Amino acid sequence: MGVLSTVWHIHSTAFISTQQCENKMNTEDNRAPSINALASAFSGLRELILEHWKLRVSTEIPTAVKLGEPLLMNMVPKLYDNIVEALSAESLRLTATMGTNLAISHGRERANMTDYKPPDLLHEFQIFREVIFSVARTEGLFLSKHDAEVIGCSIEEAARESISGFDEADREKSVGFIATLSHDLRNPLNVANASAQLIQLKSSDPGVVDLAKRVCRKIAEADGMIQTLLDAALAHEQMNLKLHLTSFDIMTLVEEICADLPVLGKHVSVLGERIIGHWCRDSMKRVLENLLTNAQKYGDSARPIKVQVQREDDSMLLSVHNEGVPIPKSEMERLFKRYQRLETTQVKGWGLGLPYVQNVAESHGGTVVVDSAAERGTTFTVTVPIDARPYVKQ
């Protein structure tokens, strides 16, 4: 709603619901005597209003410039026709969106077929409203309080429903992307796992067998990570992850992970104290793996990575620190958005690691904070309750 209140500022100071629109129109019926004539007048102005709207949208919204007319217009002519219908005294349609999903469909189309962002979608409706009232004034049409409410409520509700459709389509794309990615990643993992199992069966060298077993364990961990990612995507509506809480020493987990990551190619120092708490071990393990991997990717390869565990009141603080180029302030807010990576680096990736870290922390009832500066280096700190059981949805 923050975007709505920022962008939407024409003729109204707030959005109101369809029911509120209907109540206002039913209780404050100040229709002009010539309401049918008004509907007829607006019907005659249809092409003029739509042409004005198309010109302004093409001029004011950069992402709309390259859209062809059918895609640009989409459901707007039908929305206008419904407004005219709602202005008619005989109509049972109180607002243009009543009894139809055309606004939701418009939002889905904008999400699937264009480069629109939510502010662009809202800007369309802002322009639509401005054009209708502007042309009405220019043509000298009388609008009663009721008439203005019909038009205003219709456009406001259409904007709200379009944003809902946009968000819905956007979520579906995200889930579909992750589902496809999960499927594609599992195919080579299954082949690698089968090959490692065959090596165990056919080799008589104990060292080779041990290595093959380790490969199988790591493949199983990777498969678990993929499943967790898929579960998180499918449960995106609920936001919180499904966690399996157990009691364990976080320092033991830290030592295990740091000892098992020789690929870092640099020294990792572990500081802090042993803290036994109730957390999801698998999720916390992946949190630390993600933070360590990021420290290795983005940090100074000549400087050590520091991992620290400390207690603060009833919370456990797990931090990972690296030296190197700091994160620009302009990119701080993008760090925890899915499918986003730093523009200042050539490191490749899906941009899913830090959003997952944030989701795990918040699902435990905690937070993740980043501090980055040239003189201090970069530190990611995950703070969670030592006993997360009261904060986790079971």
C-alpha cells in the first residue's frame, strides 16, 4: 500500500473498498436528472478519451513506449464501457469492476507480457482518471457527487485488482522458475549419485570408497537444499519456512561447516562461545554455507574470513566477516531481493542465497543485518532467539 499512497494522488487522498463505494453511492444518491444523458455523452466521448489516454501513457510511461496498440490498450476500452454502464440509471453495475475480473486480467497481462513495474501499472490508472475528469470539464459535462464517486471508485478498485493480478502472476513466474530450476538441477545430481554408488560397489580401495561416500553425502545435501528452495517458493504466500527444530550446539555446527569447506581457498577463523539452543539445524547450516560462500566470492582472497558466535541476552548472534570492496549504499536495499545480484561484480549466480538467509532468520523470529564499509569490511549478522520454539509456526 506504500506504493499506492505514493503514486495515487489524483482527486482522492485514499483508496476505498468496493463495499465502501457501494455504501456511499447508495446512501448519498445525488444523481443529476440527466444521468442517462450523461452516460450517453460519455459514450460519445469514448474514442477521444481513449486516444488522450493512449497518447499520455505512451509519453509518460517509458516501458509503454514499445508496446503495440492492442497490447497497450488491453482491457482499458472495456473498463471505460463499464464505467459508462455504471453511470446509467438503469444499470445494476454499481462500479466498473463489479461482476468481472477484467482488472485482474489486465494486471496479469502487464506482468506476463510487458516490462511494467507496479508503479507503471498505477500510473496508467492515474492517467486514466485524470483524462476522464479533464475531458468532462472541457466538454462542460455536469458531474454530481454520485457520478464522481462512480468514476473514482471504479478506477480505484480497478487499480487495486490490477495490482493483485500483477502480484499473482509475478509469484507464479517465480515459483515456476524455481520449480524448473529444481528439476533441471536434480537430473545431473541423480546421475552423479548413481555413479558414486557404483564406485563404492566396484572399488576395493578404501580411500576411493570413502571419497565416493563423501560425494554421495554432498549430493544428498545439495538435493535437500533444492527441496528446501522449492518448498520455500511454493509456500511463498505464507512467507515463513517450515522448520524442524532440535536442540544443538551452534558452535559445533559452525566448526563442522568450516572444516568441510576446503574450496574456500583461504583461512577461516572461528571465534565465540558454545551456545545450545533450539533451531532448525539444516536451515542454519545452509545459512552459514551461503554467508561463507558469499564472503569467498566477494571478499579479498588474501584476507581471512571470520565467523563469530556470541550471546546477547536471549539471542544468538552468528556473524560472518570478510575484508574487501564494500557494498555500495545504493545496492544495500537490493541485497535481500530474489533474483538480484550486485551490479558491481562479475560473480554469477541466481540471487537466491541472501533472500533465503533472510527468510530463515525471520522464520526463527530473528533478523539478518549487513554492515559494510571500506574501513570495517563487510559483516552479515544473523540474530535469532536462543530458543526459537515460541516464534516458529509448527
